[in-house]
Amino acid sequence: MSQIIASCPHEKRPGTTVCLLCRRDSRRAAIVRRRRIALRTVLIAAGVAAAGASVWGVVDAVVGFRPDAVRRYVAALALEVRDAAQRGEDAPSGESETLTMVSQGATVEHARMVQPVALVSPALAPTPLAAIPARPATPPMIPIVAQGATKLKDSVIAVRRGDSVVVHFDTPLGRTRRPEKFEQIVRATLPAIYGPMADSVLDRIPVGNLARTGDLLTDLPARGLRFSLGAGWALALWPETRPGQDGPLVVMYRALVTKPQ
């Protein structure tokens, strides 16, 4: 402080022994010096860390050094040799030699190249793909209506039991003998049962061709209609009839997503 006062370039007032301006400048200079030292220390530490990481990477790439892997490998080999000794058998071929090599400083990779060893016991061996049971296949399309009866538009009722849905349209404007009208009913009700995916299925069928693969009143109720969903799955429809004054009438259809075995 005496040096600061002796070399003070400021004009001090009478009775002032310490120049506040000089003290401020001194504090600022000290702060700058500490920042320079801290920055220099950080840069040196970062350089040392980077150099250490580079050296470790080179050693790891060239030598293949894995301390944890070596310890686990040696422990597994020791267990195999001990179990064989307890059973009064010779150690499996090559394990004693490999254990000796690793204990003497050889890397796991080098020991395996010189003397291959099988450490996986039959109980821990990977299960063959053929032995893994296949997951049960799920249908690509399932009903979106709740179990039981659901009222649709135009007095149509859909009754779901499990995965099967029966659509009833036995009304004066619904029951029919004509394939064109049956197709209209299917196109109007199927999306309400299965959702948007039913629209994509129906869009692939030209209008007017849905019920043209057989007789609507005699043939199709027996063998049904099937529309492919991919991966072996199909949407099956069976028209169902009841007797009418002038012959059978189609009054409902049953829908089910199936996958023939």
C-alpha cells in the first residue's frame, strides 16, 4: 500500500492517507491476474486430459487391453478348471494353457487366437431359433364395436360375439334379394364395424363386383365372400337369409377376420 501511495498520481485531499482510486486500480489488476492464472490452469488440465485419452485410445486399439474383460475371463477359466478337478476329470482342452497365458499378461484376444476356448455351458448356450416358440399372430383388423349389440345408422344393428360380428338389417328398406343393394349395405356398415381399414379393403373392390362371385341367395350364404388382408389373413362375409313371401331374403351378414391354417 505504501508503494501505491508513494506513486499515487491522483490529487489527495488534506488528511487522506490512502487513495481510493489507487486501491480500486490495484483490485482490478489483482482480478485480472487471478483470471489469467485460472485460464492457464484450465487449459493445462484440458491438454493433459486430451493427451491421456489419446494414449489410452492408442493402447486400447493396438494392444486390445481390457482390464475388466481380462479379470472376468480369468475368473471363468478358473471356475471351469476347478469344476473339472473336483469331478476328477481333466480340464477341457486348452483351458489350462489359456489360463496360464492370461495370468502371465497375455490379452484375451491373443489367448483366444492361440488356443480357442469354449466357456459357455450348455445350460447358458443360446436357444436355437427353431426352439423359440413363435408369437401368436394377431389379426391386422379387429372390430371396433363393443361386445353385444350396437345400433348403427338406418335402424341397422351390429351384434358382436367375440371376434365375430353379425349385422342385422331386416327392415322394409334393408332386406334385399339384389346383389347391388347388398353391396351398398356392406359398404355403408363395414367401416362402422372395423374402422378406417375397412375402407381401404373396400376401395380395392370395384363398385358392383362385391357380391358377383356367386348367387346371393343360394351360393354365397354357404361359401361366403373373402377379401385378402395380407400375410394370410382375410375378411370373410357370409350373407344370411330368411324365408319371404316370394322366396328367401338376405336380412343379415356375418363378418369375421380369419387366417386359414
